[in-house]
Amino acid sequence: MKKITILFLIIAGSLIFAQEQTISLAKKEKIKTFLKLTNVLEVANQVMDNMINSYQTYYKQVPAEYWNELKKETANTKDFEELLIPIYSKYYTEKELDDIIAFYKTSTGQKVIKTMPDMTKESMQAGQVWGMKLGQKVMKKINEKYPVQVETIREYPSSK
């Protein structure tokens, strides 16, 4: 959950620096279709809900009605969509959008969309394991060559 929130914040932060462009109505509609097909805005809503739920655990004195109202307010992703359009326009031509949309409408494209969250989660977990093992290997080599680092290698968490 933290990683998704961090990723969302990084994306949102980078949106500030997106350059404003003139984008045709047809291209905007294709981008909106792409966002809808890939559930980008739905994921943004889930991230916001998770963030609000997290706040609820820290601010127990706040009544449930407030949180419900806040969830209603943040459910509108229109502003976020408008921020994403110039970014997608920058990286994709109309032809590429047509091709991508056509792909995501296929059964294979739908499978990619459906499996992507689980694959991403599992890949991140695998990356953590790999990073820990690699970190231990690097620390061991450093320790062999430069023994002053011995305390660090002892404190480094072991992989399982």
C-alpha cells in the first residue's frame, strides 16, 4: 500500500512539470478511452480511498460522516484525468493510441490489465528479495576487501 501511495505521489508530483500542449479533441477522447480501458482512474480512486482509510486509523476522533464526505469529494477524478491527458499526449501519437486501444480491447489485452496489479506486486516482492541478497553480497565483498566495515555486515538483515 505504501509503495502504491508513493508511486501515485511521484506520478502526481511529476504532473506539475508537464508542459501544456494543444491537443485535438479526437486525441483527448482516445486518451480518455485508454485511461478507462486500463483502469488508471479507478486505481487512483483506490489509492485515495486507501489513504483516507489510513488517516482514519490515526484520526479516530473524526466522525465517520466526515470521512464519507471526504471520500465522495475525492471520488471525482476529472481533474486528475485532465492532468494526465497532456502527459499521455506527449508520449503517444493518435496512431499509437489507436493501436494500444485496439490491443487492450482484445482478450489478451484484457488479461494484461487484469493480471498487472498482481504481477506488479509479486515483481516488487521478488525485487526486494533480490535486492537484499545483492546487498548482502556487496557488503560481503566490501568487508573482504575493507575489513573496517565488519560491523555493518553483521547488522545487515539476513535473507530468508
